[in-house]
Amino acid sequence: MMRLLVLAFAVMLSACGLQPMYAGGASGAVAQGLSGIEVAPIEGKAGWLVRNALTDRLGAAGASGTARYRLDIRLDDRLEGLGLLSDDTIARERRTLRARYQLVDLASGEIVLDATAGSDAGIDVVSSEYATIAAENTALENLSKQVADRIVTRISLHLRNQSAP
């Protein structure tokens, strides 16, 4: 009975249209496409963090000189105060990191993907200025990784759809 149930689930799962993102491993279309992306320099501290996170996730296409695409990114990093206390001091901050990115085909100069990604984090403002600054920096580091992950996921989907028969 259990085997029949497992077989039924396997048949239903194969009919739902799910496909592995990285089919073929390192030699698959998505992995090859991701490793063929060079990340253009991005200004500012947030730019440095996002670029490093992207380079880690994409591989070293720029270093090998085999880049097929260039990823251009503009960031918007905002830190705003929320929640005022009775003495007009800020009790909470929100850090928002938004990225507008374009994937450019180096052979034709055509923009093949134009999208945005973003994330935000809440920060408690405490009496220690050092602790608040450390929390703001940690939030920026975490947001940079989250935005980089979202960019890579979106590009992976684009590359998979582009290579689908």
C-alpha cells in the first residue's frame, strides 16, 4: 500500500511542471549563464557589499575573462527614524536597500533583464551610540546579502526560461 502511495505522489509531482533550477549541475545552462556574468563596480559602502555578495554567488566570470553578460546596479540605501519617544528622540530606525539592476548582453549591448530587488530591516535605537551604529552596519551587511540573493534568483529564473526548449 505504501509503495502505491509513493508511486502516486511521484506521478503527480512529475505532472506539476516543476523543474530543477540547476539541472545539469555546473555544466547546466543556468550555472554556465551565472558564471558568465561580470558585476560592474557599484558606488558606496552598500555597493561594495552587494558586489562582493554577488561575486561570491555568481562565480568569478570577470576574473577569467569569459563574461557573456554585465550586471549594472544602482542602489538606494535609506535610513529613516521611526517611533519618537516623549523627549523627541528616535526609538527605532528602518534601513531600506533597493537595487535597480540590468543584465546586459556584452555581444549585442542589449538589456536582456531590467528589474528591481530590495529588502528592509528594523533597528532598535539604544542609549549606546556605538551599539546603534553597529546595528546599522550589521543591518546593511544582511540587507546586501538578501538583495544579492534576490538578484541571483531572478537572473537564474531568466536564464532557465531562456534556455528552456
